[in-house]
Amino acid sequence: MVAEYENAPNGEKSAIQRREGLYPSHIIEWTRARDAGRLGGEPAEPGTPAKRTKKSAEQIELENSAGRTRN
């Protein structure tokens, strides 16, 4: 996403943000993480807990329906 944003012409950058539902702070945060070498899902420093990822509504629905079929 960061590479697509950086390679887009100036008039297209905001269109990418709207299409993906992103704020400028997302791009800034991801760019800094990439530049620091932390985009691989690894914690920033040893012993630092990794952030939990948010589940999509579809993932939650699948888990809920799987739980209902087991009961």
C-alpha cells in the first residue's frame, strides 16, 4: 500500500486514501514502520508485545457460525 501511494501522482494519492478508507496518519505510520524494518509483523524491540490485528466482520461471522455448528 505504501509503495502504491508513493508511486501515485499527487492528484491520485487522496483517491487511494478514499478508496481504501485510510487517513494520512496510516500512511505515515506504515512508512515509518517500513523504513525502520518493522513491517514483517515483528515487535519493534525484543520483549515488546506485537499489536493484535483487528478481525474483519467476515472472520468473526465465520467463527461464530463454526461455533454454532459444533454445539
